[in-house]
Amino acid sequence: MCGRYVLSAAVEELVKKYGAVPDGLFRAEPNYNVAPSTHMPIVTEMGKERTVSMSRWGLVPFWAKSPNTGYSMINARSETLDKKRSFSKPFTSRRCIVPANGFYEWKKGSTGKIPHYITTPDRRLMNFAGLYELWKGDDGELINSFSIITTSANKPMEDLHDRMPAMLLPEEFDFWLDPGNSDLSALKDLLRPWPDDAITLYRVGTDVNNVRNSGPRLIEPYQDLFS
């Protein structure tokens, strides 16, 4: 599962990294505690144009009666993408990349759940595999939304959780984003755990537990004042 993540990169950095253009004028402020229902940048492709746009985290299926459905669809299991009604259609032609600097996971401890931050050793952007959808309400309301795809955990992650976000390599971007690519078997092959040495994790403070808290202090290593 991935229930909180971090994105501190500016739109300009995302445009350069993904070879995309912004979808309209918008700013994406650094967010060190991204929670479900937050609007965040995603990378999509339509035709030959790749764009960076804002979308709400928590996929709302096209058939949903209410956008509230999205609160339970922040993650999509890689193993069943082509079998679940909510995800099978987006998986066919509406795949996206969710940029992130890292994500959080909690481990059960004697005093409660202990938060940890997971990122890359060189602190480069992670490229979460995702799905997106456009929902239209009876009153004409439009909501763009997305879900982060998860896969089984690699060895370092196993101590925290049995799932982790599926992450793409730069050479896989074109194949993943191409809406005309219908090779679902090959696409699913991309959704594997990352190599053990491709992530680093460490304990952080409990301020991240409150979704109202943000700022770079949230990803600073935990300091035990009594040790």
C-alpha cells in the first residue's frame, strides 16, 4: 500500500524530466505529506503529446455514482488490474506516471505505528506507475483522478509492509504511456518490485501522522533525544 507520499519537484523540473508540456497554467507547491484526495501532478500521453497535469489522488471510476468512491481507490494491485472493473479500462489505455521524491510507510511498534520514509539512494525522482480516469457527474461536474499501482515488496520493504509502489525506469516511459499499446501482458511485466539496492529507508518523526503537517522537516531522520 502507498497512503502518503512526497513531491517537492517544481512543474518545470517535471516538464524537463518527462519531456512533457504543462496542461494549462498551474503551480504545484512542494508537498511533503501528500494524502488521498489531494490534487497532484501526473504525466499522461494522448496521441503524440505528453503532458503534466493536476489530478486528484483516488481514482473515481467512470461508472461511479459519487466521486467519494475515489477515497477507497488510491492504490491498484498490479496482479489484478485486468480483472477489476474499476481498473481494467484505465489499464488498457489510460496509464500514467505519478512523480514522487519518496513515500511513507508505518511499522507497528510497542508505542504505536512508527513512520518511515522510503526514497532512492541518490534522492532522484521516483516514477510510480499509475492509472487515471475522467469522471463526469450528472450535473456536468468533471473530476480527473488517479491511482498508484502497487506490487509485492522487495526485501528492504518487507519489514514495513508487503506492498510497495510499482516504479518505472526512464526507458520504460514510452511503452507504458502509449495509449495505443494494448500488450497487457508485457505492461504487467513492468510492474515488479524494485531491486533491493534501489531504495533506502529510515525512520522519521511522528509529525507526518497528521495530514495537516508538511515541510522538509518531515523527511528528516528521526532523532531520539533520550538515547
